[in-house]
Amino acid sequence: MSKEFFDAIRAGDSAKVSAMVDGNASLLSARDERGVSAFAAAKYSRQNEVAGLLLEKGMSLDIFDASMAGAMARILALLEQNPSSVSSYSPDGWTPLHLAAFFGQPQAVEALLAHGADVHARAKNATNNMPLHAAAAGRNVEAVRLLVGRGADVNARQEGGWTALHSAAQSGDVEMARLLIATGAQVEARASNNQNALDLALTKGHQAMVNLLDEYAAGAHGAS
């Protein structure tokens, strides 16, 4: 039953998810084989309609779900009940700050930081990344701005040697790249496969990003 439920969530089958919950409300507290909640499974699968449906059905959000959703009242209530939850890890290895950053919830990012979330926390999964990497991967420039403002290391590397600038270059996010470079990101930093941000921008055909990185690289060489 639980596997069928999660399969329906990931497929975006709202009608089936709704019918299953109506027939068995305990599914709202079900977890998949990795320990992930139904709401998180919907968000990871970009099935936002299903995620909304689960909320309508009365699903109770934990600190990780609430951080994904930007559910501020719930986040604050949970932090008041258990202040240490700000530094906890989800079953799949993320802190609440990672999840708020990736899913573009700047208010949640601010609240978590105000309650002591660690901008340098490493994910306990294969990504080995920090919240800044999560924000960059999620293309959330406001979350990047908040994290950098609180001392996040713009040149920190995640698994594979990627920096946040690598992510910005791959997605063609010029605004984010400008912000990262302005706060000290190394334009020519190379990942484990020897690719730098410019290589990724060229591969993806992001000409505006190529122009930006060329401009900064030329400036760096001129100053050296």
C-alpha cells in the first residue's frame, strides 16, 4: 500500500493520492524506503499539486517538510518546541536550511539562521554539500544572498569539486554568478573533472554567462 501511494505521488496522480488518503488517513504519516515523508516525496518530484493536496488533507509537517514549504508558523512553532531541530538532519541527509535554500524559501532561510542554523553544515549524503550549494542548485538567488551575508564560503566545494559558481554557470543564472563573484567566488576554480564555470557555460550554450565569466577572467589576468 505504501509503495503504491508513493508511486502515485511521484507520478503526480492527484486523483489516486486523494482516493487513497480518503480510504486510509494513516498514509499521511507514511514514509518511503528512505524514510522520506509523502510531502517531501511530492516536492522532490516537483509534484506541487500533490504536495498542496496533502496539505489540504491535513498532513502534519515536520521541520524538514515545513522548511521546504516555507510554512513559517509551523517552522517557528517547531523551533520553539525543540530548538535543537534547527540542526537536525532529515532521513535523506539534509538540514532544514538546505531544504529551505533549495526550495526557494527566503523567509524560512532567515528564520532558521536567526535560530542558529549553521551555514557551513554539510549534507549527510552523497552530495556532501552546504546550504549555499543547495540554494545555487535550486536557482534561488535571494537564498544565496542571505547565506553569503551570514558568512557562507562562496568557494566551498561539494562532491565532485563543484562550487556554487559552477551551479550558477550550468543554469545560466547571471544574477547569481555576479553576486557570487562580487563576494569572492573564484572564477577559474576547477572541479574534480577539471571543468571550470566557463566550461559549463560553454557546454550549455549560455552566452550571457560566457561573456560574464570571460570579462571577469580577463580582469583577473590583467590584475595579476
